[in-house]
Amino acid sequence: MTTDCMLDRRRLVKALMRQRGDAAVVTGLGAPTYDCFAAGDSNLNFYLWGGMGGAAMLGLGLALAQPDRRVIVVTGDGEMMMGIGSLGTIAAQMPTNLGILVLDNEMFGETGQQVGLTGVQSGIAEMALGAGISRAFTIREESEVAELIMAVTEGKGPIVCVAKVQSGKDPVALPSCDGVLLHHRFRKAVISSS
Amino acid sequence: MDSANSSFDWAEDLLPVLRTEGIRHVTTVPDGGLASLLKKCEEASDINVTTLTSEEEGIAFACGAWLGGEKAVLFMQSSGVGNCINMLALPSVCRMPCLMLVAMRGEEGEFNPWQVPMARGVPDVLAAMGVTTYRPATAMEIGQKFASAAGLVYETGTTAAVLISQHIVGVKVFDEEKMR
Ligand SMILES: Cc1ncc(C[n+]2csc(CCOP(=O)(O)OP(=O)(O)O)c2C)c(N)n1
């Protein structure tokens, strides 16, 4: 639901990436992809530039194929809302190694900052609980960031963490958008180190 | 549905193909024509069935499984192809393999007009998105066509769909006595 969005998304993602270990990270199109790249490129990052609504499901397929590896999905509120039903699909499969972080700026930042549905009435953590995700919560304060990072990187999945973030302009940071390159480097990194 | 087709259980031919290809994951929004196949998959201890809320989830799932070193196939009704369109960009642009099996409704013998527009659109929609399609002529041909499609998909990193025509799937029959 609507709040003052306080957290600095770049700082939050950077702190998360410092604690990812050898987790595989899937990023939702738009700012989450740029945030994760800005925190430092890795062959274990799979950047989405499209497929809106599919980030969490891609994470589920990966998590079931790689049960011994942590899988982290970092996505936006608009991207998650488009695939909101997938939280039910994910809950039923119970992937204990899947952590989902939603960077909720309550708008469609990429397309001109139009107000999103989480800025009106909807709460993604509440919808996740309704979908059967056992642990889901929302943070708004710096003091809650450490707990959120622990939950996303180590908490028993499936877990959905929502961080209310600032809508400010961050420096441009664009990873490659060559899908074939992203596919091969990621798959090789995941399979060769598993 | 002709009697030769109805007596032949084509679903029986598909499980060996899944095993030969090492496909461990089945994703689906069910269709009546897939009921026997889905039941066999549910009963197989080496196959994990993921029920979806909408078919495009199965495309993203298959890509994630592939990136993790595994294979997933999407089973759906013809209507579901419409739900997949934009997500098909994902395997296409990344050249990741993606395999689908579609039970056609809205063709010969259909009584429900709501099935017809999407059914009519399926071949064109798939062609427009660069998906290779296979149309087995008989129930006996399904296993072999599905194996061909799987071979193409996993060897070449393409997306393919096997369409099972309604004359093979059969028509849905309502018992109007019961409904009254
Ligand atoms: C199917 C589809 N519809 C619309 C778009 C246009 N689009 C690109 S990014 C985006 C907004 C994403 O919003 P959110 O996930 O909240 O990320 P933000 O940019 O706000 O961080 C939209 C609508 C698209 N790429 N695909």
C-alpha cells in the first residue's frame, strides 16, 4: 500500500550482492536489471530485458533444476504484478532455495514513472501470503535491511521480500542485452560450478 | 473422433520420449484432451508436474530449468498459446530450447464457439513468433513427431510446438441430462 518510499535501491542491491555468495541471480527488466549490473557484473547474473512477468517463474525453473544452489530473483513491482499468479505456482512447488526481492517504487519507472498498482491499493507481500508463500514481508526502513538481506540470501524459501524504494534517478548502468551471450555465460557458470 | 484414433492411447508413446530426452519437468494448464497424459505424468516418480496459473509461466519456467541444466515441456490447450505470445521472445532472443505440446480445441466437431478464434489463430501466431510446428496426422504419429520436435529443439536451441488436432483429441461431450 502507498507509503513514503525511503530506501536507496542501489545501496540496497549493492549490500545484497555483497552477501550473495555463489547464488544465481535473475533480474527483472528495467531498473532491477540496471541495479544488479551497477553492483558489479557476474557470470552468475541473468539479466532480463523483456519477458515481463516471467522473472519469478524463470527463478522457479532454475531453483528446481539447481536445488543445492541459492537462486535470487530481483525484480520490480510492475514486473512482479504482471506475473503475480506465478506466486501461487511457486508456493505449490515449495522451492526452499528461492528468494524473491521486489524493489517496490510504486511506479512503472522505466516507462515514465506512471503510478503503479502498489501505489494505490495492492500489497505484493500480502498477495504472496495469500498465494501460499510461507514467508513474505515488506520493509521501509534502513534498520530492516540486514534482516531482508538475510531472508533473501539464506531464509527458507520460497520467500518474498518487498523493499519500498526511492524513485530517484540513478546513474545509467546497462549490461549487455545480447540474449545468446547472457544465456551461454550464465548456464556455463551455473553448471560448471554445481 | 474416429474409432481407430480413440482406441489408441497416444499418451503412452510420450513418456518414453520424455525419458529418452531427459525431460524431467512438465508444466501445464490442463485440457481435457491431455487428461490421460497428465495422469501418467503425475504418477511417474521421475517426472515433476508444475501446475501453472497461466501458460506463459511455463515458457519462463522452461528457460530457467534449461539455464540450470534441465529440460521442461509445456502441455496446454490451444487457447493457452495466446497467453504465451510475448514470453516466447525469451527463448527466441536467448536461443534457448523450448518445447510445447498443444491439444487443439475449436476444430472439427467443436460445439463451443469461444474456442474457435484462438484455435484458428494458433498456427499463424506460432509462425509469427518463429516457432516450428508439427501436426501429426493420426494418433499413431504423435510419439514420433514429438520425438522429432524434441530432437530439433534441444539440438538447435529453437522453440517448437506439436499440435494435436481435435479429430485426434476428441470432442468434449456434455451430458445434458446430468446438467439439467
Ligand atoms: C508485456 C510488456 N508490457 C509493457 C512493457 C513496458 N515496460 C517496460 S519496463 C516496465 C515497467 C516495469 O515496472 P517495474 O517492474 O515496477 O520496474 P521499475 O522500472 O519501476 O523499477 C514496463 C511497463 C513491457 N516491456 N512488456
